[in-house]
Amino acid sequence: MAYSPELLEELKILCLFNLATTQEGIKVHSNAEPEAVAATQRLHDKGLITLSDGGYLTSLGHDAARYAQDLLTILETTNVTS
């Protein structure tokens, strides 16, 4: 299974959320890059965020964002040991 450009955009949006608090959301303005607007809408359609233009993470969205951010951290680490 390959990552499509659409999935990568969704991952980018998920990585914008601050996981340290549930009181902080995001807002993707209508004049943002079309790919970001579309990715945010898809995340809302999938039930991961509360609003079609951002909002807050749902419970499932929080899990997805945590996994996405953890994966990004792992892949950016240069000295990974097994």
C-alpha cells in the first residue's frame, strides 16, 4: 500500500495539532492551499476532527494524530537503534 498525495496531506494536517492539550484546535482558512482545505474536509468526513475547516480532534482523531506525530518523530530521528 502506497501513500497517496491525499493521505500525505491528511497526515500533514494531523501533525499540526498540539497533543499536549484538548483545548487547542486548528483553523484551515478557505484561502489556504486547496490541498490543505480538501484534506481537512476529508478528515472531518472520516470523523477525525470536529469541523470541516479544522476544529478539535475527536477521540479517534487524537489517536490518529498521536500515531502520525510519533511516526514522524521516528522517521526524523537519525540514530534509531533496534
